[in-house]
Amino acid sequence: MEGGNSPNLQLQQLPLATAAVSVQPHTDSFSYKENLIGALLAIFGHLVISIALNLQKYSHIRLAGSKDSRAYFKTKTWWCGLFLLVLGELGVFSSYAFAPLSLIVPLSAVSVIASAIIGIIFIKEKWKPKDFLRRYVLSFVGCGLAIVGTYLLITFGPNSHEKMTGENITRHLVSWPFLLYMLVEIIIFCLLLYFYKEKNANYIVVILLLVALLGSMTVVTVKAVAGMIVVSIQGNLQLDYPIFYIMLVCMIATATFQATFLAQASQLYDSSQIASIGYILSTTVAITAGATFYLDFTGEDVLHICMFALGCLIAFLGVFLITRNRKKAVPFEPYISMDAMPGMQNMHDKGIAVQPDLKASFSYGALENNDNMPEIYTPATLPIVQEQHGSKGVSAPPYRVLEHSKKE
């Protein structure tokens, strides 16, 4: 009896062992190493991208007065910046293959921190220590908060790891939570696009929400493409699945339209506002998309989720303080403001003062023929009236100025 029952007992224990093996990779320490590798790649990529953009900007500033509009192609600084830019983008792209999407996206705050530090190091103005601290106290506080938030994000980030195979991505793509999320996102995107195009709602929140919605799909597809490439390099070919090319096309399309809306926003608003508001909106929407598509927070306890949310809020506050301290560019006005000239009539276009066009000419003063101008534009003359001298001992002024009334 005992010998007959022992095989049954062994068969009953096999499913339990198999279930234990399937849960083990999630709690294995190697998954934390993958999180660390992905986070370090993302930090390295954003840091290199920030340095590259500043190098290219430095090259453009040095050649601002050059007659050749493409003179920066001949400089080593610009090409070095381009090389570092490609290297940084590859680092960020590869980081999505190792760590969860919700962990990689908030680490873009590193680029804001690096830009602030580079701007302080290479600043040309000379400040006294007290003035320097007073001028950049918000930047220092913002950098500190952003670093603390980044540490919390890496420490308490989601620890879900799944091989990006064609079967897994297809299963996530047709799951009902993601389909419902996509339906809501498409409705919101169409409404925002209608108000932006038809109602001229050129508000910064509207434009950056469009960018954030497109960006959420960009990062979802980037993680799928990067993960399938890494799995293919490891020996399990995934490039023959149609879902790979669908994700690749969606990645390129959403990134292109996202850059278009960002260019439109940069023409209307200051870059510091775009950096802070765009980072907050894009990070929030991308984390929501990652939690819905890849189920990043499945199996995480409440403490880790709360600490991760706290890290996001601290990073948001740090980026806001850093960008708030930047100087706003004052636009150059190539005309004389009529508001500063008493007696001049102002022409208004939707409430904005506009320089009046005098005979379609940009000439002023004696260069303009004022023969047919109204009386209000003609300069006033001060007549000189001679007076008789008084007593011999008192000297009177040779003339006096009379005040004219409006009728005269």
C-alpha cells in the first residue's frame, strides 16, 4: 500500500513545485539587478543627452553671427554633440529592455538636473557668494529634491519582469484593461485635438496633454521593440513576429507627431514652462499606460507603491523649482510703442497694441512727409513775443513763452 501510494504523492507534489518555480523569478535578486542595470542605463543616457544638447547649443551660439547658416557642420563641437546624442538615445532605448516602464520614465528628471548644473558651471556672469546663493537657491533646492525623488524611484520602483516575446506582447495588447484604456485615451485625444484645431485653444496644458498622450504610446512601443530585440540577441528570435513591426511603426509615428506638437508649443510658450509641465504630464500618463499594458505594479505591496508615488511627487517638485528659476527670454520689439507717446491714437488688434502703419513706411520724424497728416500729428510751435523793457535798472528777458490752449 505504501509503495502504491508513493507515486501518487510524488505526482501531486509536482504542480506545487512548478508553481514555486514560476513565482521565483519575481522574488529573485537578479530581478533587482535588472532594475539597477536599466536605471543606470537611463541615468547615463539622459546625462549624456543633456551634455550633447548643451554642446550643440554652444556651437550654435558661437557661430550666431556667421554668414554661413550651416557653419556649425564644420565644427568638432557640434559633431561631438551629435555623437553623444546618439549614444545617449541608445542608452535610454536599451534601458527599457531591462527595467519596468514605470521606473524608467520618471528618470528623465536627470536631464533637467544635468542642464541646471551645466548652466550654473558655464555661466558667464560673475556673482558675489551671497548674490550667487540668492540667485540660485531655487536651483539648488530643486536639484536636491529631484535627486531624492530619483533615489526613491529606484529603491521602491516596480519589480515586475517579463520577457518581451511576441506572444506576451500580443496577449497584453488584446487584454480588456488596455483596450479600455486605449478607448478612453483616444476619446480624450480627439476632444483635445478638436478644441486645439477648431476652437483655437492654444493653452499650454492642452498642447502638452496631446504630447503626453502620444508619448505614453511611444514608451509602450519602445519597451516592446527594445525587449524583443534583446530577446532576439539572447537567441530566441522575435523579429519574425508581425507584432514587432506593428510596434515599430507605431513608435515612429507617435514620436513624429509628438515632436510636431512640441515644436508648436515651443513657439508659443517659454521652454521652462514646457519642461516642467511637460515632464509632470508625460510621466503621469506614461506610468498609467505602463501599469495598464505591462501590469508593472501587479504583486507590489502598498508601502512600495506609496513610496514610489512619493518619489514621483518629490521629483515633480524638484523639476518645477529648477525650471522656475530660469530666466525668461524677453522678446525684442523692433518698433516704438505708441502707449508711451501722449496724444497718439493707438490701433488695437484683439486687445494688443499695434504700431500704426503711416503710409506703409517705417520712417519717422523728418524722413516722413507729414503734409497730409491730421493736425494731431503735427508738432506744436512756440511763438516768441517781444516785450518792452521796464525800468532802466531792471533787465527783462528778451522773450516769453505763451501757453496755448487747445483751440489755438
